[in-house]
Amino acid sequence: MELSRKLSLIDSMHREGINARYLSKLKKCDVFGLDPRFTTIINTEIIARKIKNQLRELQRRTMSGIPKLEVIVKFLNRVFIISLLQAIDLDGFSLELLIFRLSQMTGIEFRPGLAARISERSELMQEDDIVLIQPKVKFLHMVPYQQGVALFHQAMGMIYPAGITSAAEKQQNITSNSQQIINMLEQAEERFAQAIQSKPDDFEILTHWGMLLSLRGKSNFPHYQTTWFKNRKIMSEEKVKANYDNEPYRNEEFVVNYKDPFNAEPRPERLIQSFITPTEHFYVRNHAPVPDIDPDTYTLKIDGLVENALLLTLNDLKTKFEKVTITAQLQCAGNRRTMMSDYKKVKGVGWGIASLSNGTWSGCRLRDVLLAAKILPFETGAYHACFWGLDFGCPEDNGLPYGSSISVEKAMDINGDVLLAYEMNGKTLTRDHGFPVRVIAPGIIGARSVKWLDKVTVSNEESTSFFQRRDYKIFHSGIDWHNIEKFWDKNPSLQELSIQSAICVPAPNSRLYLPFTIFGYATSGGGRKIERVDISLDGGESWDYAELMGEDKGPVNKYWAWTLFKYTIKSIKADKATNIRLMCRAWDSASNTQPKEVKDIWNLRGVMNNSWHYVDVTVDPNTAKL
């Protein structure tokens, strides 16, 4: 780059397409005349950034994204020599600093002593002078930085809430929310530290990080200091106590599997009474107290790897984006866990066969919202859509709200039908089901359809929530709680549902008279259609087809709803009351079917139990007498 005396340093840099925000901050501080070392730093930085841009251009021209080693070495030898020649005309330049900055900016690790050999001995760089090439994603720092900013401002909003002026009220507010403040600021500090590692020269990141660290020193926020630091040790030793005094009304018919947080399923016979499950009978899976959210002040944040971070009101979601309605079943990954636990004890809420339900959902497409936020290209690392709820108090995650994520590929698929839903079964969402806004990610385990949605962050990594990293994963039967820790990060998080079916009627241990009819449900993941359900009356030795009741959309993978089935038995080969094991198994459009034995899929979390379902009954061959 040629520096002209007629142009300022910043203008010269902009002419070359170099982002000079960082250097402009230094210029405003008027430091150049105070210390000649700054001239060396700036001159070297200009050259380093120009080389970085040219290396990126080399990457773009290379199919794999990483040029051959010999190409990089040849290119760098040229620029190092040119840089040394230009240094004669510059007031200050450091080849050692240049190589150091290139390593930070490009991810190329150089062998120690390279600068001295080139400048002192005039030796050319060799291929073995490059120890490692680890290309950096341009926007990698944005994910943790914007997460940190959101957490920081959220904490500040709780420390100094609008509308509270009394010192006593402020102190009371901080005391009651101190655990949440602690968690938010600790997470913010971690995010800023990660961002600095990816982009150590970013002025904005340094500014926010400095503001946060000032709270941990002398602090400009005395109320925060006295609440946080005095109580931190005490609160870290106590279990987070969630408040369940403001829970919504629930149907008394529910089978309650856990009271606080509330986890309940309908009676199995309720499931097959209608294709759409009435809201009052829809299963409930909560991880914390149900938040009571004011729809008039609610806002949804969209950030991360996007060009245009958004803050959307409920009205924005309803008026600025197309309203879409889909029919989809939601199903807990722990459905039928009790049957797995009957074989061998597992850990988790004891669900029967009814931790699923089928409903209609209305809202806007997540895809449309991310397009409005100008989501960055996949190549920049925009791999995951991470969701955070407003349900603070999850005991498994030290009081944090529930979080999870899906792939950006699913989120951006026009046929993937991922919604930010605000209506359920034609009416406003109820509190138990995520009011005012929740995610509906059809075809995927229910754990990814986050309720009471607070934020969507596009990230290069999946959600850091406990429920994404340390839950909802399948391990083989040799893994138990004594050796699981080293396997958590090696196993993928569950996404698409397995094929599943269960008999809802008759109930186990019923005494039946001929004729009688079996009723049940069948589901599959990924939008795959249920093609058939088989029924056996002899333990799986022989099978017959059940009659299906479901949608017919043609040859597409958009079958998000369940399929109900029935099978009528008019006779049996017996002349007296006989014990019979009724069994079902389903097949989908990809020819997936269910495994026979629960022992073959047992896992210590008891998830994705889709073995053949059976019901033991007694059948009297005589016709029922009225």
C-alpha cells in the first residue's frame, strides 16, 4: 500500500479496503506523536491487514478453502521481502510483529525465530516454517461477543430496572434477582473472553469487557457490588430455589409425573379421541417455573451471525411476517421411558406412552425472521440456531433459563416449517405451552421447541445450554453414570425423532369380549410419512395391517402430524378366556421400523424408546352380554 502525504493514514487505508475502526480509535487518542512505537505498530498493522486480505483472496480461489502449502510459502516470501524493502522508507516497521499479527489474524502458526532468519540472514522462508494452518472464520468473534452484550445489558436491566427510583426498592429488586444477575454476568464475562481470543484488537469488545470487569473491582454500581459479592459465596453453595407459587391451572385428569417443575401427560385413551389434541389435554413438559410474561412489553432478540440484529415485539411478529399454520405433533424424547426403566433403571421423568400430542400451530417462519436479520452465509460459520427461553430457575443448569438449538439448515429450509408460534389450536398460546412465543420445530424431539422464547442466536456452535450438551443424548448400554463424563461431547445431541407407535386402547390388563378394537398412534421424524402399522396377536409371530387415519399430502417429507390407527378383532383361536399379548410396530416412507426388544436400545437417560409396544389383555371368546 502506498501512503500519500495528501491523504490521511485512515483515508489511505480505506482506499485499500482496510477496516480502520480499531486504528481510528487510536488516532482519536492523539498518541502518534507521543511515542514512536505507535508508528511502528500502525505501519506494521497496515501491512499485516493487507496481507491478510490477500491471503483470504487466495482462500476464495481455492476449492478446499486452504491453499497448498507451497503456494502460501511462495506468497509470504514475496510479501516479506517487499515489506522489508518498503520498511526503508517507513518511519517504523517490525517483521517480528508482522509475523505475530499474521498468526493471530489468519490462524497460521509460524516456527519461532523466523523473523530473525529472514531479516538478519536474508534467508527465504521454507515449508517447514509453517507449523499449523487453522483458517479463521471472519465473524467468529461475533457470536460470543453479542451473547456477552445481551447478557450484560440484561443484567444491568435487572440491577437498574425502569420505573424504580427508591433505593430500598432497588436493593430489594437486586436481592430477589441476585442469582440470575450472578449467572448472567459470569456468562457475559466468559463470552467476552472468548471473543477477545478470536479478535484481540476489537475496541468494542474491549470496551464492554472493561465495563464488566469494572463491576468486579471498585465498581460504579454499589448496590450491585454489595448484593453480588457479599452473597456470591453463600448462594453458590445453596441449591437454586425456584418459586412455583404462580403456576397456571391444569387439567385434573392429567397423569402428573413430576409436580415442580410440572410434567404431566394425558390418559392414553384421551389421545385417540380426536386427531387434534385439545389444548387442555396436551401433554406438558416444563423444566422450571412457568414465567408470567406481559405481551405488551415482550421483545424477541435475534443476534449472532447476522448483519442486522433485531429486537421484535409480539406485534412485529404478527404484522411484519407472513402468518403460517401447520399441524404437527410434539413428542418428548423420554416418551415411553417407564418401559425402558422396567427393563433396567434409567434417570429421568417417568413418562408413560402419552408424552406426545398433536396440534395446530400458527406464527411466522423462523426462516423469514432470519432473512430479515440478514443471516450470514453458512461458510462464515452460521451453523446453528440457538434458542433461549425466559423460564429462569432450571435446577439442572444452576438457575439459568432453558436453552436448546437446531441446525441452520433446518431453520432455513422453506419446507422445514420451523415456526415462531403465537397460536395453538386456533387460539393464543397458553402459559404452559409457551405464551407469548415459542419455537415449533416439527419432526424433531420436543426438547428443541423452546417455550417462552427470549432470544434466537445464530452461532458456529450448538447451544451451550445444559439441555443441549449434557442431556438428550443416546449412549450405548455400556455407558453409565460412573464413566459418562468423557462421552458427553463425543455423542451428538438428539434432533430428529425415531419412528414410534403405541397402543392406547385397550388398557393393559383389561378383560375384553369379542369383538373389540385396538386404537393407537404412530409417528416418525423428519417429516416422513407413516406407511403402515402392523398388529400381532401372538407375540410377533404373525402380523396383520391396521387401518390408518392420517394426512395425505402426496410424496413429500412434510408429515409433521401423527397417524392414528385401529384394528378390530372379531375372533380368536380359543374356546375360553385367554391371555393375549397385543403388539404393534410402524413403518415409515424410508422403510424405517421399530426394534423388537427394549434391551437393544437401552440407554441410561431412557430416551427414544421405540421398541415394539405391547399390551397384555385377557380375551373372552364369547360375545359380551348386555
